Amino acid sequence: MGLIIPSAATYYSVEITTMATQFTWFTGAVFVGYLLSFVVFDRFTIKSVLIVAYGSCISAALLIHFIKSYTLLALWLVIFGLGISIASCGSSTLITQLWQDKARQTILVSQDAFFNGGGVIFSLIASWFIANSFQFSSTYLLVGFITLLVLGLLLVANFDQRSPETIPMETSPGALTTQWNTEIILVGFSLLLFMLAKISVFVWAPQFIGEHFSVDGSEPGTFMSNIFSAALVGSLIGTWLASRVKVKYLLYSFVTISTTSIWLLLSSRDIATVLMLAFMYGISISATFNAYMAYALTLVKTPTHRNIAYMLVMSALGGALAPYCSSKVVEMRDATDDALLFSFAVLIVVMVTLILSELLSRSNPNSTRT
């Protein structure tokens, strides 16, 4: 979004801030889609939902490119956001039904590696399109083409996996009873707080660096670039580790590194050190979301789409609250370092919630943890 917004603003002859606001329709639809996931999979099979969801994404991508209406763009972005978020929940539900234990946690964590790798590739593609004066929506045509390939695979895939270890794919997961306990609810709240701290850092760290070290935009840009480069490497390492150790240890490590890196960032007096700390922070957020997801799913005997949707909703809510909450903190004292202090304090609470979840699980004789 950040790369194509200036080009899109020129295309529609609107201000950049106005164009950026238009993408709220997409992010809002993603959040709503996660909420709808609680009920959609009660009534329809995973395969049918995925077919409709991916078909909607393809249609939205084509409409974004060919219909030159700024007003209707909001509708196309809503369709795309709803489709992709519901598909995400369905795909994760499918993973939980096909794989168990370490295989499941490895595949869930590997999604972060694909996400970060896709981010790097599509950033390069979008930059190339823009540099060569292509219409901003050309990137959506590429997304639509890739989604079409996925839809083709989906149509020929066999979802009828009738083995003792798995649940028939053609059976609606709504037929299952969703299990809840204090531990998984607490872990979901912990994820909300982690995302609140993470996005707050994304919003305010560049401005903090610019103000405290009196540097221009290149150093803050380098800081963010270092974060995402490290996140890609970290997600690959995290995938390898997830196949060998319990995912809870991986999650604890990520949260501890994240908390430590923010503290060191606030204490640093040298810009070179700060840029190096970006790599440390990038590692800490590389595969954390799906580590949270994999960990939460070990807390119930048979995970369903509702457990997954709950984690997705908590993640989206934390990200949505971050700009507002961190901005209010900065307004109180008019200092950007307060936003990072806020993130540090939130991460301390995150660590406390994970410790409480661990203690509750150990004290529960019916715990399903592996």
C-alpha cells in the first residue's frame, strides 16, 4: 500500500492522505472477515468457502484495474479484504486438520516465511512497475493471476482426507465442538498486546530515530528495511526450529528478544548501533504471529475454525488499536520516545500473560498441551 499510494493518488487526482484513507476499507474488511469466519465455516465446507473467497479476490483485482472510479474502489477493496481474510482462516483451519503436533506447528510457522518472502518480492515488483510508469493497479493484475493459479489447484485438490488422524475435509468444521479454556483466551489477549506493541514501533520508531539523532529520512528508512530483511531470515530459521523444539520455547524467545531490543533502542546513543538493533528486532517479529497461533492450538484437543478466527481477530484488533493508543501516549508529553516506552511496557505485560498461561496449563490436569 505504501508503495502504490502516491501513484494511485495521481491516477485518481486526489491528495495522498485521501488515497491512504481509502485503504481503510481494505484493512477494515480484513477485520470484519475474521469476525465472519466465526460463523461462515459453521454452514459451509472449507473447500466451497475457499472457492468463493479466492474467486472474489480475482474479481476484485480485475475490477480495481479496469473500473476507473475512485468511489467504487472502496467497494472493490472491501470485497478483496473480506475474501482474503476468510481464505486465511480457512487455510489455517485446513492445516490444523491435515497435520498434527510438530508437523502442524512447523507449517503454521512457515507461513510467516512465505509472508515475508512475498513481501520482499512484491515490493520489488511494485517498485519496478511504478518506476516504469505502469498503472498502479497493474500489481493487482499480477495478484489476480497468482490467485487464479491457486484457485485452479483448489478445484482439483482432494479435500476428502478420510484417515484416522484427520477429519474429513468435506465435513463442515461447524459439526465439531469448539473447545475453550482460560489458557487459550489468555494467549489470544497476549497476541493482541504483542501486535499493539509491534505496530506502535512501526509507526513511531522512524520518527524517534529522526528526532533523537538529527538525521534525514535515509537512516529511518534503513532501520525499517533492516527490520524486514531480518524478519525474512528469522522466519526461515523459525520454521526450521519449529520442527525441532516445542513452539512455546520459540515464542518465549521471540518475545524476550523483542522486549530487549526495544530497551536497547531507547538506551542507545549511536545511530550505527540503532541500525544494528533493527536486525535484532526484525528477528523477534519474524515468525511470532504464527508461533502464537501454533502455541494456542496446542491448548485445545481439537482446534476448529473458531479457535483460529479468535486468534486472527485478536491480532487484527491489536494492530488496529496501535496507531490510536500510541498517538495518545505521544500527545501526553509530546515526545516520540514515550511511544517506544509504551511498547516496552506492553511487551512486559505480554511476558506476564505468557507466564500466567504456562502456570495455568501446568496446574490444569486436563491440559492438552504437548
